[in-house]
Amino acid sequence: MTKLTSAVLATLAASSAAFAPQQTVSKTTALNAKGFEEVGGVPFDPLSLAKLGTGESFDTFPNMFPHEQFLQEAEIKHGRQAMLAWTGVWATHQGGLGLGMHFPGAPVEPDWTKALGVFATENPGVFGTILLFIAIAEGESVGHSGDNFRGKSTKTPGDLNFDYLGLKKKLSPEKYERYQRVEIKNGRAAMIAMASLFAYESIPGSVPIMDILN
């Protein structure tokens, strides 16, 4: 139990860099500024889905689609959740999906889709702490800073103003911006990885690499 608690706290501490305050950027360039440098700074959006909430793509009903602010916040937040979820699967899966990453003290459950329920039953205190962190992050991402669904938020997407370790002060602006890009890219990769895990459970053989790992 002690080892598991330490592993969870270490994961949360390491993730704190992701919630460090970010430099304010303009609403019109935020989507282009992070994570698309390799393709000229222009995101791949041939259907202009990101601009549905602005009315630039075609005439829509007011407030029918989310603004870019909401989409950016959602991508960063779900990327972070997917990275933690992938770590959670490793921590609870018997054999660590072939990678040997099972955390000491975590439940031994061959079926990772059932591991969360087992973990919550065996470690309700740690599970409650995780839910508390999720609730705080979810509440911080919307609400008090303005309605980002309509593009009226005053906060930079992904900025939870949470940097108690002072990691931002230790980085140069160039390195900090690089870590922002790395976070977004790893978050996208983690979302694809989690989708692959669910596809593999639902449709056996749909993800060949999982057959190799297992």
C-alpha cells in the first residue's frame, strides 16, 4: 500500500509541470502556436471544424458549436487524462501489458477493464484522492474564468495555475515552449493508445501490436 501510494503521488507530482501557468497568447493564434511546427504551424483541419464555433466555416445557429478556446482546453485536458489512464493500465494490469510495469501494491487483475473497480475496493482512500484531483482539475478548466464554449474565457487553455514545484521558473522560455509541444503530442498519442486498448478489448485482433505484447 505504501509503495502504491508513493507511486501515485510521484505520478501526480511529475504531472504538475503540465499544469504550470502558460504565457498568454492571442485567441486567434493559440491553435497554430503549439504542436504544429513541423507542418508550418498550420493545424490539419480540412473541414474547418475548429472554426465552427466562430461562424467562419458556414452560417450556424449562435452557440451551436464550441469556440476554439473550448476545443483547445478539451484537447489538452483529455490528453493529460489519457496519459494518466495509460499509466493506470500499466499499474494495474497483470504483466503490465507485456512491459513489466505492474506497480507493487496495485491489484492483480488480468482484465484491465475491471481493474479500476478492484482498485477502488481495495484502496478507497487513494481512489478518493485521485477523484478529488480530477474534480479540482475539471472545475478549474471551466467556470470562473469565463465561458470558453463561447470564446469568452480569460484563461489560456490548459493553464490551471498549478505549479507548486516552481518548475516553470527553472526553464528557459524556449525549453518551456518545447515542453508544451511535447505535452500536446504525447497527449494525442496517449488518446490514440487508449482508443486502441478499447478497440482491442471490443474487437479481438483489431490492434496487432497488442497480440505481440501479450
